[in-house]
Amino acid sequence: MAFFDSEIVQDEAKRLFLDYQQLMQLGSEYGKFDREGKKLYIERMESMMERYRVFMKRFELSEDFQAKLTVEQLRTQLGQFGLTPDVMFQQMEQTLARMKTQLERET
């Protein structure tokens, strides 16, 4: 079975995409959140990032041609911005760490 033919892969890709979209829409109101709302948003972003990291690792470990092509396309796109997948995740983690630090200072 091809990587993208898997119902599990399709379902997780769809859920990741929808969750990401919802979090980005919600994030546009982040400044208006109370402390608990900000904390919950950060936790959800961390959870989504971990799911995305696992999903990407599945692509990297797959022997499927389409999966390998997808990984290379992502690397190429990120490379245009001087990034790698690892650097992208590090930057996202740093952003969330800053958000946590800022939230701690608000108390």
C-alpha cells in the first residue's frame, strides 16, 4: 500500500491541517485571551507541533516514493528561507518558550 493510500495517514493529515488552521485563526486573538486562555493556546500549539513532528518522521522513514518526494519538497521550500525542518521546529519551540516566559511575567 502506498503511503498516501493509508486511511490513517489521510486522517491524520486532515486533522493536522484543520487543527493548524483553527489554531492560527484563534491565535489572531491571542492578545485578548486571559491568562488561562493563553496557557491553553500554548499547550495546544505544543501538542500540535509534536503531532506534526511525528507525522513528518513517518514521511522520512517511509520507503514510499511519494512520501520521500514530499519530504524533499518540504526541504526545498524551507531551504528557500534558509531553514531545515529541524530549524523550523526549533524556531517554533523558541517562539512558544518566549510566549510562556511572557505569560509568567504577566502574573
